Amino acid sequence: MGAEDLLERMAAGCCLESEDAALVVRAEFEPVGGTGTKLMPPTYGLDPPYVFEERVVGGERVRAVLLDSFQSEANRVEEALLAARQDGKLALPLFVIEFTAGGRPRSLTSLQFPHRYADAYLRDSMLGGVRFDHSEVGQRLRAVDPVDARALYELDPGSLLFGAWDSWRKGRQTKFARVYRSELIGLNPVEGRRRAGRMDPFNLVGAIDDKARSEGDWHFVASGEKAKGHKLSEIGHGNVAPSEVDAGGVTIEKALRLGSISFSGLSRVRFGDAPSESVKWARAALAALALVGDRLAFGAPALWLRSGCDLALVSETIGFQRRGGDIEPVAITVDEASALFDAAVDRASNAGLAMSAATIALQPTEALQKAVEFAFTTADMTGE
């Protein structure tokens, strides 16, 4: 399928004018090192610490463990889009808040805000000397809703793909549902066991005479009460005897990644009284942006999720999920997906809906700057 045909098909799908329901990704992975290699799923402070559940896969009921949630996968896509944007490979709008903390400049972008366009970091920033919510740009974003999302398309399209909820402000608290979704599960997991300890190369023994934790504030005593607050091990010295920990990892039969870009979800994104031609191409641009992000984040032969959870790609299918459930495969690279995105953005712009590629620089309020500085300095010293 040529690029022109693929773009036309995506545009038709996003307007529910075809037999296509979604673009989907089905990928199989195995642990780096092969089957039997232990993996470390995310922990959630539960008992057991991992998320186990039953799924229906291939018509059979199987036990599964969550290896990466859809929230985490969305963050990986945002991270990949930000890197591509910073490398000059992708034209996207971006809000950037500049801080000074821990003695050096730091920044936070709209592809990192936890609540995206509705985030408290954005609310507690200044644009041109004005609180963001009271600026012209801020007022436009405050006014968006699913009936007219033009400002988000122009200034923060990620909110339309990955979902956002304006929960930190009083008023309507507008919600946008995610239209891109991906998660990774391991099939037939077997729980493992793990013991953790530490060997001190000098085998330091003794105690400390106070509860201070910061460097230089403790005093060594040759013997003393080995109670909480007096142990060398509590400040990083001495041996720690091995003990069993809750999170012992799992082995799995195989891992599956299940991803989708919902055409019915995109069909619900509306742009007020914008011309129908521009709406069609704007929706196609959003679908193409999700596809670019998916390929950037997950298109490599290996996928590193976290320490102890490194996966190798076994097989992958990208395709249109059709009425009736069949998947029609398509082959597409990152560069081809990026070209589709650029073409759709251009067509939407020519028809009346433009996406910005500008960087909007903001400054934190005094209170937010102090909170960030505290987080990078004082909070670490006090243990808060």
C-alpha cells in the first residue's frame, strides 16, 4: 500500500467512513537471555507485589502478569516523541517550564507533565509575566472540550492521544479519553524467590551514637546498641544479612504487547465549526502521530522496561483491524510514519486547522520554584 493510499485510509477510518475500526499492534517478546530468564514486573505495594490476573488469549483462559501498564506505555511514547522533537526529527508544539534547582538549570515539558495540558505545573507557571491560566494561551486551553478541541490540536495534541483530565481546577473539569492504548503482559507466570543482602568489603562493625543520616553528622562508637537509629547499616556501612524479599520476579512462557489507535475514539474528537475537510486531516494527523510515537518507542528489536525486565522482539504485526475482527497487515517504518504525520498536518493546515511547532517558554511561580528547589536539595537532606 502506497503512502498516499495509507493516509487516505487512515483519514477515512478516523471519520468512520470505512470498514476499519482501528490500527493495531500485536507483538510477541521473550526475555533477553531466553525463556526461563527471570523478569521483574512493576511493583504496586500489594501482596503479592505484582498484578496477576486471568486473560482470554487466543480463545483460551490463561493466567497473566502485567509487565507494563497502559499509563506507563503512554509515558514511553511521550518520552520517545520528546527525544525526536529535541533532535529536530519531528515538528510538534511544546510547553517548557524553566527552573533552577540544585545549582543548575532544569526544565519540564508538556510531554512530561503528569496531567498533560491540565497539569498543576502548567497552572503554577507564568507566561509573559501573567499566571498561565490568565494568559491568552491559558484561557484557550481552559475553554477546550470534546466538542471543540482546536486549542489542544494546535498546542498540545498529546492530550488528545493519551488522555487528560482537568481535575486540579475548579469548574467543568473537562476529560479527554485516551485513543492510543498499549500494554504488555506475560503469559503463564511462575513466581520466583529472591534474597537480598549486602557485603561490606571492609566488614565494618560497630554503631553510631545518633540518628543523623546526612554525610558527616554521625559519630562512630566501637560498640553500642544495635537498635534502629544506631546501626551502621542504616547509613550504608557494614554487612546486611540476606533476607527474602517480596518481589522475587517471575518467569513466563512469553510476553505480548497489545496496542491500538482507536478510530472510533478519534471520530469523537471534534473541532467546533472547523471545515469538515480540515477535521478529517486533523484526525488523521493525530492517528499518524500516535503511530510515530509507537514506532519510536517500541519499533526496535529489544525493549528495556526496567532493571531486570529486558525483552527481545520475536514477532510483530501492525495492521488495520476490520469489521469482523480480521487484521490486515501493513508494513511501516518510523520514517514512513513521520512522513504520513507531516502530510496530514499540512493538509489539515491548508484546510483550516493548523498545528503549531513552536516552543512556548514559561517560568515557575515563586512558590513552585521554591518547592522544586526544596525537592532537589533540602528534601534529600532531611529525608522528607
